[in-house]
Amino acid sequence: METLLYKNTQISYTDSGKGTAVVLLHGFLENKTMWDHYVSQLSTKNRIITIDLLGHGQTESLGYVQTMEENADMVYDVLSKLRIRKAIFVGHSMGGYVALAFAELYPEKIKGLVLLNSTSKEDSAERKKNRDRAIKAVKKDYETFIRLSISNLFSEENREKLIKEIEEVKIQALKTPLQGIVASLEGMKIRKDREFLLHTTAFPKLLILGEKDPVLNYEENLEQIKGTDVELVTFHDGHMSSIENKTELTTVLTDFFKRI
């Protein structure tokens, strides 16, 4: 693990392997440890960077609202320190929102983009209301909010099959400070729609969706790639493809990196 200071805020990241740089960005309530399996598999052929986003893992919080753009600027600082000119980005859920913000702000730095259980669309009015409800809920009962939130990310059948793995995700999620949770919910709520990037950018793009994702409606998310050159991979499980479809996802990512 390495650190740098961004706006007087400590940022935690890892840097492993050699080859084409790949930046792995975790989702909400996660941290860079979610990628441990993938770092060991992918760093044999690529240089793999994992970063704790603002207010998550071992990265400190920055203000009451942590926007996707602020996260993207922080990621840019990490890549600058590491002297990485271009990278492939893989973003899970909220990490995908950050990767899209980065792609808009720094398009020259993107070699390829993978949206993993993520979307380029902004929050609907209903989802914005749900973010506000979530902020109230986590302030009222932090632990219950986290435990319920994590379980609800998996497909129903996997909630029974993957009890041990889900418990580990909860343990990691409980390390996320309240300020980081609230600031990220506020940031996701106000993020802009970036579907245009899927239509206008030239770099290779891959969308990976779970057919039984309880968070992102599968059919709705197919709409964003109509008329684009975005490649689609569908798994038959939930929002946590990195755990629910570990072997298949490793293969999909390896194949995508080879083609860039």
C-alpha cells in the first residue's frame, strides 16, 4: 500500500505488476481490497493500480459532498505521481461513475473503459429520493444500514450460497466512516448523465451487467448502449459480479485487456 496527499487528504492506493496500466475503481461501501483476487490474476500481464476512493478504505473523507469529479481529479493525481500516461479503467458501480467523470475530464488518459455493474445514466428522481432516505437511515442506524445494503446487492439465490463471502464484504463495508458514506451518497445523487460518452468516444468500451441485479435494472441499462460500439457481457446473477461471477469475470477482463 502506498499513499499520497490530495488537498491535504491522505489517499491510499496499490501499484502491482508491469505492462499496460489498468486502474481498478471499487464501488460504494467497498474499498480496494475487493480487487485482491483480480490483482493477483491480472498483474502477471498488466500494471494494476487500485485506489481507495474518497471516504472509503484507507482514504480520508474530503468535505460533505464528494462528487464524482472530485474523485476523478484525485485519481488523476495518483496517475500523475505514478507517471502513467494512459490506462484502461475498470469501475464497479460507483467506481464506474468516477471512471466516466474521469473520461470526460481527461479523455486523453483513457485507453479503454469497463463499466462493471454500473451505468452512464444519472439518478432518476426516485433514486435521488432513495439516496436521501439512505442518508437518513445510515445516520440513524449505521450498522443495520450497511448490513442490509450489502445483502441486497446479491441475487436472491446467492444470498444463501455465498454467506461467507457476503459476511466478508460487510466487514469491509463497516470500515467505511459515516462521513464517507454520506458524502458519497450526496455525490452520486448529483452526478450528471454521461451516456453521451458511450456514443462519442473512440476508445474500446465494455459494459458488464448482472441479469438479476437488484440495484440496476437490466433492461433499462441495455438502453444506454443502443446504437453504440459498446461491447456487452451479461452474467446471470446480481450486482456483485466480482464475487458472484469471479472466474468468468477474470476471463472477460483478461480477454478485453489483450485486445487493447
